[in-house]
Amino acid sequence: MITYLGRRLIQSLLILLGVSLITFALLYLLPADPVRQIAGRSATPQTVENIRQQLGLDQPFIVQYWRYLTKLVSGDLGRSYIQRSEVTELIVSRLPASLLLMVGAILCELLLGLSMGLIAAVKRGTATDQTLMVASFVGVSAPQFVVGLLLLYVFAVRLSWFPIGGYGTWRHLVLPSLTMGILGAGWYARMMRSSMIDVLRQDYVRTARAKGLARRAILFRHALPNAILPVIAMIGIDIGIFMGGIVVVESVFGWPGIGQLAWQAIQRVDIPIIMGVTLVSAFAIVLGNLLADVIAPFIDPRIKLR
Amino acid sequence: MTSPIAPDLTAPGRMPVKPRAGVWRRLVRRRLALLGLVIVAIVVAGAVLAPWLTGYDPNEQMFDGLTIEGSPLPPDAKFWLGTDLLGRDLLTRILYGARTSLIIGIVANGVALFIGTLVGVTAGYFRGWIGSALMRFTDLMMAFPALLLAICLAAVFEPSLWIVAMVIALVNWVQTARVIYTETSSLAEREFIDAERTIGASAPRILFRHILPHLLPTIIVWGTLGISTTVLLEATLSFLGIGVQPPTASWGNIIFENQTYFQAAPWLVFFPGAAILALALAFNLIGDALRDILDPTQRGRA
């Protein structure tokens, strides 16, 4: 277990290193010149050169990357070109909003997805099952920005149940979480359904039925806890999907998280911020995958860590 | 590590490829798959026949396409789905937008499938340091937030239809590579492949005559499901304004252009949004049915 963890940690670090290298190289090749953006249109060539030297952007690629890495080790992600503040600070100040959205989204997808999957499995083969499975397909096929805009239109503009955008109260959280959650709910519903169907086939369920336990007791006491675990274990992997959607959903709802930060930075070629958010997202994804793998053998002892 | 949807196509004891003759018949017998096929047929017909289906030009800004105050028109007898902010016929733009979605869906997904298969087969069959290098690279790509990477890439290049297709392909090959890799490496250890090697068959012969035909069902399933992902990604990039650029119509950029007005004119989001959803749903339904049909170990499960 310890050696396994050690090896996985080193692997994860290498992956993060690779992600940083690729992102850095991509941004280095960027045709848009960040210095022009900072200096403004009216800047003289001299000023532009000065700023370039100040930021160290006149150095060769390897030098720039090495400098970035050495700072990164001490948690320093550099300074934003435009916002004149530390990227680490910016990200840390935006992170709580994104984490809150993530919690909301996961709650939504579990609540929706698990109950849909459970009902579908119990009513397997009926019209209810079919309808729920079609619904889960619709969920995974719906583009998040369309879902977001439609939810906004119906529940914020028309019904005014929720605010149109922004951040602050629990009311602000509902629509963005739901938007993110609908996609995940589709996956969870399908996984939960097949996991539950597997469990309901097991001998211990038959035994429970044979000794005359009530249907409800069999479902909730015997089947559900066993069926739900492998599905819950997927949350780690889900983080990757979440990180993908965050840019879109945060920009639709004006949610002040790292997705919005990244989107603004991309439009203004604010390279340190783009790098920072990409690294933080990659870190979250790697961590999520690691968690999913480490938890797996606890949930299913047949799985051996290699 | 595969995503939660990743079908387990590599279960041990998997049957070899079944005769393919019955696949189509079995596909159309499933109601949901049939629905998917019908939607795809409608979208393809709409895209191909666009100039004959509508009397308008997709980029023509019509005088009577706006109200006197200059706002877009709701759906009526003249403009069936209404008009957009610039007074263009929305139905016409959606029909032409179908071309964009289909072209990107086919090209980007085709390239992604090709890269994924190439990487997966190479790594799975030849192993060695090339194999592990390729798979480590794939792991690395899995850690990239796909959309963020696509956004960075799209921002790096001047966006055009083909660039957007390439960006999507560069992001989307990873899943395919993983699945093909696991499947190829288990195939490569089977006796019949060993036997081929013993009688002196060359690597290309083994790959093309024996490995690829066995991978075909997987490639078909992932190819179909992948179109759905591709369509969604293109729509998202175009919605952010870094995908297909106006005036070329794309379902995503129709929403991008009109979103400021969506509270007053929700049809400008609703109709293109429904089109994206329908096409993505269709390919998901077909892909899922194909998975059931082509992969016996999965039948009756998810």
C-alpha cells in the first residue's frame, strides 16, 4: 500500500510537470503578444521592450520555464500581467466560490442521478425505466450553456424564483449547481442502475427475499448500500468533468470562481493566470483520480492495488 | 483511468467479432436507436438540402426581419423560427449551421479516432519504451481539463472551421487511445496472434489482418459516441466566441451572437440549443445501441 501510494504520488507529480511544460510551451507559442496587451496601443517600442525585459519575456524558452518551475516549488505562480497581483492570491480568493459550486453540483447529480438509477433498476424493463434512461441520455447530451440559459430564462427571468446571476446566498447557488449537475446526473443514473441491477441478482438478496423480508427493507438495507458504493467512488473521476464545465457555467451565471478567472485571462492573454488555473485544475483531476483508485479496494476487496 | 461512461469493452473472455450482417437490422429494431437514426437523417437532409428548403440566404439581413424598434421577430408564418439580432432568418441559419456541426463532427471525430487508434494500437502491440512513452503521454493528456485545453488551443490559433476541428481532435483522441490500448494489449497475448507470429507473419499483416478487424466494433462504438462529444465541444467553443466564427453559421455561435438578447427573445437560444441537444442525443442513442449489439458481454447491463 505504502509503496503503491509512493509510486502513484511520483507519477502524479510527473504528470503535473508534464501538464505545466505543455501549457507553458503552448502559451509561449501564442501569436498574441502579452506585452502589447499590457503596454497598450500608444506605447513606444522602447516601453514595450522595457516591459518585456522586466517580465523576463525576452529570455529563451528554457530559461523562462526553469524560472517558472523554481518559483512554483515555493507555491509562487507568478504575477498577473493585467491585474497587478499575485496569481496565487487571485486563485485562492476565487477558489471558495468554485468549490462551493462543486459541492452544489455533486449534491445535485448524486440526488438526481442516484434516485433516477435506483428507480430505473427497481422498475427494470418497464416504461418508467425506459423514460428515465432516455432522460439520462438527454442529460448527458445537453450542452451546459444551453441548459444554463434555459434554467435562467424559466426560473430567473420568468418565475423570478432565483436571481439572474451573481454570488452570495444559497439562492444564487441553485441554478448553476443544477446546470452542472444535470450532466453528471445522467452518468450517475446509468451507473447506479447497472450497479443496482447487479446487486439485486446476488445471492444475499435472494436469501433476504426468501426469509420474507419486506421489499423496502431488502432494497434499502441490503441492496442500496452495496450498490451505491462503487458509484460514489466515481466522484473522484467526476472532478475532471467538473473542471471542464466550470469555465462555461461560471461565465453564464457570472459566478466569481476560477473558471471565470480563467476565461477573463484567456481573453486578455494574461498568461500567468491561464497557467495557474490549468495547473490547479490538473492538480484537482490528478488528485481525484488518485482518490478514486485508492478508495476502490476498500469498497471492493477483490480489487488489488498494483 | 477511463471516464465513468467508458464501456468496459475489454472484459475477459470477450467473443470474437460476430458476423456484421445483422447489425443494421438489429439496430433499427431498437426504438431508441431508430429515433437516433431518424434525427441524424433529418439533420443530414437539412444540411444537404438547405438551399432548397429555405428561400433565404443565411447571411442576408432583411429589412422586414426586425421590428420597427430593431428587435428580432418571434416565430411567425414568414419566418418560421423567427429572426436573429441582425434580422436574418433563424431557420435558415440553423439549417446551414447543421453543415458546420456535421463537418466538424465527422472531420474532428475522424481525426481523433485515427490518432487514438494509432496511439492505442502502437502502444498495445509493440509495448517497449515506445508503448510506455505513448501511454504516459496519454495519462498526461487525461489530466488536462479538456475544455480548458481546447479553449487555450483555440485562442492560440486564428479560429476557422478547420482549426476548430483540429483543436477538438487534439483534445478528444485520448479516451479512444486508452480503450484501444487495453484491448490491443489483451488481443496481442491471445494464442491466434502467437500462432501467426510463429508461422512468420509480418507485423503489418498481423495488425491489419488480425488485430484491426477485432478492434472494429470498439472503433465503431467509440466513433459514434465521439461524434456526440465533438458536436457538444464545437458548440461550446463557438458559444464562447472562439470556435467557428460568424458569419459562418454554427449552432453554438448563433447562441453566442444572440445571448445578450435571450431574455427578450428566448427562441434565439431555444431552437439552436434544441438542435445541438437533438444531434448529440441521436449519436449517443445510436452509439449505446451499437455497444449493446456489438459487445455481447455488455448486453442487458447498462
